[in-house]
Amino acid sequence: SFGGGPDFDPKYYVDIPLRYSLNETARAFDALPRLQNNTIPPRVLEQFLSQYFELADSNVIADAPKDFNRIPQNFLPLVHNPQVRKWALQIHELWLELSRKISPSVAMNPNKNTLLPLNNTVLVPGARFREVYYWDSYWVIKGLLVSGMTDTAKGVIENLMELAERYGFVPNGARIYYENRSQTPLLSMMIRAVYEKTHDKALLKRALPILLREHAFWTSEPHEVRVRDKNGDEHRLSRFWAHWNSPRPESFTIDTHVARGMNKSRAAQLYHDIATAAESGWDFSSRWMEDQQNLRTLRTSMIIPVDLNAFLFQMEKNVEYFASILGNQTIQTQFASAASDRQRAIQRILWSRKRGQWFDAWLSPNGCSFSENDNKTIVYEWKQKRLTYASNFVPLWAGVLPKGDPRRALVVEALNKSGLVLPAGIATSLRNTGQQWDFPNAWAPLVDMVIEGLDASGIPRGKMMAKAISQSWIRSNYEAYHQVGKMLEKYDATSCGKIGGGGEYNLQTGFGWSNGVVLSLLQKYGWPADKPLFCPDAL
Ligand SMILES: OC[C@H]1O[C@H](O[C@H]2O[C@H](CO)[C@@H](O)[C@H](O)[C@H]2O)[C@H](O)[C@@H](O)[C@@H]1O
């Protein structure tokens, strides 16, 4: 509905293509009649929209990828239960609903579209998310590989690489209003997933210079910061940082409401921390707030996040690996050393042996000195904020602790006792703030990283936990699918089949990463013929 009702979504309006030129549209808008309080009557505005704007999806074309087969060859060989197979095939079929080609009109008329042109098939998350998203694509690719759609997966990577060539980083999503920030950097993991399936060296050759550029983006100021450990040794770690200090166009009305009553410079700082939270993928969460219930106290850009640094460690290891395959010794050595520096920094700054997990470090805006190596660079003071979030366990997945390291057992135990492991997956945090990246929501990407981390830990208890979490997650997704008829963006970890909620927009359906995670977990663990799929209490 238009005019600020419960279903009003500002993103819808910034996504519609213009029918005429920007100038012509602006002139017509300025000429609209206003009420005494300078607002435009809703009906006049609606008429203006239908006259001057195209339909929302008129710049994309539904696409059936060539490598899609209704029954893929060798599909889920370990799934023996017919009910599970039937559902998995329904999920597989959803790739058709989420596949789009960008209309040539987008490249021809960039000023009439906020959508960015892309040459290959685009896989969107679903519903309001009508464009490709950076970190979502990793779990979409995992699912596409299970579906035997390797060429489509390569096309998704090629799209992201084209964006990275254009901007020097992969933007949050393929819209012009996402150009000011990136998102959780998982491009190297996507490339590794496809390489492990195809052994396609040409892909690695094409990707290597792009990954070097992406790495430089995350390891230069303002993303990179310097800190000293207790012994006085200096380390470099990274943070999220959007180049934006206005309301997000896709959430304009929401952001201006959050910043109401603030002076200009305080509001600009808040808008920056809002966009920075969007770069983290955790928009929004108590994780970034000074006062955990108050969005107005976001400090995202002054936090060194555990997960970001774990992802960058993984990127460094992947580049080292790709360079070794391509026979590029210089890069191999350079990235081996970057990875070991980051591993040391993560352990010295973010690790807590006592708590068996890693915590985000909060930078002090006032307490800082200058680097001894170069007396212009700031070295921040910092403090770990010891709160429980699913992100505290991402380094286990990223392999920050080497194989056989006894600290892995501490992490498994800490996760087991954390309160995050619930009957229907992994809660994002322990705090219910009404924000979507908090309790009780459980998100497919976090659940997948926790499961994969536990499974790879080499600790028998961790392996058992991984399997049990996978089963409860699949059951919960199925139960919700059975009720709603759709795959969802997020679920509620407290009860099997319960749907997620909270946040600034309504619960979305589709849904790329949820589909990818169910398929990849079914590929990994299978499902015996006699194991029931419904929630335990529904049996
Ligand atoms: O429109 C509000 C915000 O929506 C996006 O964030 C959420 O959806 C993404 C797509 O599934 C997901 O990647 C992200 O983790 C979610 O929080 C978008 O990424 C934000 O930039 C945007 O402001």
C-alpha cells in the first residue's frame, strides 16, 4: 500500500524504472499540486507514479537456465525418504523462479534504472530482493552445485567479478544505491566451491587479479585499522565501513525516522553506521549498538568484527591456494604470510581462552596513539565486548585454529553451552531486540557456517552436534514450508517450524540462501528412508 501503511516499503519505489528522462520526471514532480503542509495528496502521487514510472519488474526477464533439469542427474544420492526427495525437488525447481536476465534496456538507459546491468543469469534472493546480493550468492552457489547447475553458478560468479572490476570491490547488491558499500566478502569461497567441482583453472586465472583488488579494498584504510596487543605488538585487522552518511535510499523513510531530532552531524554519523551495518550483512543487530535496545546508538564503524576477519583469513588462504595451483609463487608467499599475520592478530585481539570463543573488539574513538612504524597512522585502543553472537563461532568454520589444535574442543564446548543451540537451529544472539539479526531469529547462512565448522572441528562431540543441528534445521524449514507453502528468508530458532520476524521490512519468501542450505545439507548428510521429516512434536 502507498502512504506509510504497514506494508509500505520504500525500496519498492526506488526500484521502479523511469519511463522518461530524469529531468522530465523531476520537472513533472515539481509541478505536482501540494497541500497546505507541502505534502502531495496520495492519489495525485499514485497517478504520477503510474504515468512516469514503468512496472516494478519491467527491466528483468524471467529466465530458464540452460543447465536446469527437472530431475538432475545423481540428485541427492543419500536421500532415501520419498517425502524428502519430493520436497528437495520442489526446492530445486525454485531456481527457475529466482532466475532472471537483466533487460538490455538497463545498460542502454542507466539513468532510468537503479538496477545495474549484468551479462549472465542473475539469481535473486526473492520477493522484495529483486537483484543479486553479494554474500547471499555463496549459499545460492552451494545449492546450484547440488542441483548440477555448474554453468549457472559460474555465471553468478562472473557477474560478481564484473562488478568487482567496475568498482574495485563487490557491492552489497546490484543496485546503484548499493555502490557505497560492499558486503561480507565471500567471492573467494564461491570460486573455491566451483573450482573444487570443476578443476577449472581458467576460472582461477580470471579471478586472481580481481581477488587481489578485493583484498586491497578490505586491507586499506578506512577498512583496515591498527591495534596493539597486551605485549605492545601492533596488528592490522579490518572493519566494515560504508562510504555513505545519508539515509539509505531503499529505506529512506525508516532512516530519517530513526535519526529524528538529531543535529546534522550526529545524524550523518548515524546514517554512516546504518549503511555500515548493511555492509556487514547484519542489518540490524544489538551487536552493533552501544545500548543494546536502541538503534540510535549504532557504532558499527568502530568495531572490529570477528566474522569479517575470519572471512578475510579465509580469503587470504584461498588466494594462497589459487596462486599455488597457478604456479604464482610470489603471490602464494605473500598471501601465506598475510593469512598468518591475520591469524595471529585474531588470536591476540579477538580470542578469549577463558570463554572458548572470539569476541568483537570495540575501538575507542578517543583513546588512540600513533604507529611507531609510521607516525601518521592511528593505533586504536580497544576492548572486547563479551556478548554471545553466532558470529563468535565463525572462525571455527574459517579454519583459524589449525587441525588438531586443542582449542577447537574449547570452542565446541563453548558453543554447546552458549544458549544459541536451540530446538530449531542456531539463534543469532541471546537478546530479543525486535531487530532481525537478533534472538530468536535463525538464518540459513549462520546455521550453515556453524554446522560446517562443527563438522570440520575433528571433535566427535562437534560432529554429533553438527548432524543434530542439520536435522532440526531441515525439519523446521520443511514444517514452515508445509504451512506457508514457501521457503523463507529467516526462521525462529525456538520452535520447529516457527517463522522468523522483526526488522525493518516484512518476512520475505523465496529464498535463495535458505534453499541453498537445505540442498547442501541434504547432500552432505542425506536422509534415511524411515526417518520422519515432520517436527518431533507434530508426529
Ligand atoms: O532494504 C534493507 C536492507 O536489505 C538488505 O539486507 C537484508 O537482505 C539481504 C538480501 O537477502 C541480506 O544480504 C542481508 O543480510 C539482509 O539483512 C540489504 O543488504 C541492505 O543493504 C538493505 O539496506
